[in-house]
Amino acid sequence: MTEATQTTGRGRKIDIGALLLEGRAFIALAALIVIFALLSDSFLTFSNLVTMTKHVAYNAILALGMLFVILKGGIDLSIGSIVGLSGVVAGTMLQGWQLTLLDIVVYPQVWFVVIISLAVGTFCGWVNGVLVTRFNVAPFIATLGMMYVVRGAAMLISSGTTYPRLRGTEENGNQGFLLIGGGQILGIPVSIWIMAVFAVVAFLVLRKTPFGRWVYATGGNDRAAELSGVPTTKVKLRVYMISGFCAATTGLIIASELTSAAPQTGETFELNAIAAVVIGGAALSGGRGNVRGALIGAFVIGFLSDGLVLVGVSTFWQMAIKGAVIILAVMLDQAQQRIKRSKNSAAAAANKREPVEPAPATP
């Protein structure tokens, strides 16, 4: 079987198949846009694109946090539960924080509510990191256990009920929460701006800082990174804290947009985040992936879900199609890695066959 190649003007061969595999996420996104635009006249309208991008923002922020964890070679199954918990914490304080010892009800201002909610999510991520680094619990097991612990905590705090009407009141001084998920800046929803800021920060951290290089090094080869002086324990701890922070941010955005907080919010969100990162080309074994791919993967998942709803596809078929897309993404990634390994082996064999010129004799 011959590979599809094209020769450039300088005599270099371009492997078209490898290029297609490398850009598979972008190709998939373009194909989805074309297909749904043909099936529905309202798909490419400005209002629908804005709405879909708002939905993408939830998953994109989660995917950016998950990207750090997967680059390190881990996994975080607790982010969906952290989404629900952060919303419940915000709802509890906005509707009145009961201080039993003082027998008073406190209504904190929105900025304080946001800080506490983000701190709770970051703390949950820190606990994940401690379980993985200090107690050597496998990331899958540690975050799976935390998924249930955090969801249970959200249920206990809210007694399983929903906090409605999180608008605040002027007399209590706790208005402004709706701006996070329902406000607009220059005609663009605030949640989209938050996604953009997170993406820029994640890109700069991974590409321009020592910590970003440490994340890639730790995921590529943990032992080698440690021997090279990389503080691998701190790296592992911090990536889980970043993931928890991103999950808490998503929880605040959703609670703000819906003006309510429910402990069940965020169920299965962790799967969408993992799918986005994998579709974007990241390796679950760690050490490979980037922000651009995670964002494109989030758009693929978001546009696919909303597009299927728009054209009237059954919810059951939506789940099946989404699962098939994830499996296909992993299969294509494995194919790409096999091609790279084959090329590397061929190059190494060619180098061994090259004759070594004898050194010139000295007079």
C-alpha cells in the first residue's frame, strides 16, 4: 500500500494522509458546520451561532482545565460534581448565609460569593492532587471517589433542593450575579469572553512559562522529568487545582445564566471535557496536546450536540452519535501515532544503512 504524497517545488514530499490526520478536529468541525447548515436554515444565523458558542463555553472552560491534567498524564472525573457544588455554594450565600452560632442571616456581596465558590472548587482540585501525589492513589480512582464525595456534599448543603431566583435584592446588596452568565459586553455574552480569557491564559502558561514546560515534561516521562529537576509533585498538585478552578467557574456561569443552582448540575460534564481534549489531539498517556486542539474539540462536541437538537434528532441517537465520534477520534489518534512510529523507525533504519566516510589521513 502506497502513501498519498505530493511533491513541492523544492522537492520535499508532503504526506497528505498525515496532514489530514493532524488536522482532523478542524476538518470535523468544518464538516459539521456544512452538514447542519444544509439541513437547517437557522443553523448559521448570528443568534444561533452566539447561543451555540455560549453552550460551547461551558465545555471549553472545563476542557482547558482537563487539558492540564491530561497533559500531565492524569484524569479528572470530579469536575462535573464540582460544577454542581460551586453553584450550590453560590446559591446558598446569595439566598442568605445562615450563621447558626450568631443566629443571623448574612447576604454577602457577589464578588465575595464568586471568590468563595472558586476557592471551594480549587480546594476540591487540591484534594484530588493530594490523593494522587501524597497517597499514590491512581488518578482514575481518586477523582472517581471525589466525584461522589463532592456530589454528596452538594446534596447535603442544599438538602437535595434547587436554589431558585438568584437575582439578589437591592436592600441586601447582593445584586449583579446574573452578569456572569447572562450579561453582555459589546454584544457578546460574558461567558464567551470568559472562555476567550481562559484560552489565552492557558496558552501563555503552557507555551511561555516554566510551569507549562514542566507539565509537558512530567506527562512525557515522569521519572526523567524528576531526574532533570522538575518539581513533579507540585506540577501534579497544581494541574488538579487548575481543573477544579475551571470547573467552579463553569458552575458559576451556569447558575448565573439559569438564575438557579441545583446539586445535580454538571452530571456527565467530565465526559464531554475528556472527549473535547481527545478529539483535539491530546494523548491520554500525557505529554501531547495543546489549547487550540482542546478548543476545537469543545466546538465539535458543542456544535454536534446543538446541531442534532436543531434538526430534531432523538436524544437517544444523540448519545450514540456522540459516543461514536469519541471512539472515532481515539482510533484516528492511534492511527496517527502508528504512522509517526513507522516513519521514525524507517528514518532510524535509513541512518544506520548510510555508509560512514573514513576520516582523512593526517600527514
